[in-house]
Amino acid sequence: MTILAGFWPFYQFLWTVYFITMFLVGFWCIFMFFGYVIPIWLTQGLAEYLGKTKAFDPEQVRYKKVYEQEGAEVIYNQPKGSGPYLHHGHH
């Protein structure tokens, strides 16, 4: 008999909790795929593919750099001098 055998009820409990959790996660994934992802593919995705909507522009969802944003002013962009930062070439 091993030492771990004394902890058997707790291990059984942990595996039961793990199984139930993974079971619920799996069903959630299945329901989301068939209830959300596939309907979007069949509506928005097909509409875009058939040219019924404006083409997707990745530039619209790209994070804009500070100097590209409207109303933002970059005051300290290119440090000069002898600081602790890396230098490329001589100033």
C-alpha cells in the first residue's frame, strides 16, 4: 500500500471536479461554435465574400502609434545626448 492511497478520496474529488469543469467547457465551446461562430460566417462572412458589404480594412483595427493619433503631440521623440539608452551612429 502506498502513501498516496491514503489520499484517494481527495484525488477522486479533484478528478471529478476536473471532469465536470472540462465537460462544461467542452459543451460551451460546442454551443458557441454552432450558435455564434457559424451564424456569423453564414451572414457577415458570406455578405463580405459576395461583395454586399464594404471590404475589411485591417488598417481600421490596427493600434495607432501615438504620433498618428489625432490631437496627440509627441514632444520627446528622438533623444539626443549621452544617456543610458542605445545609440545608433554619432550625434
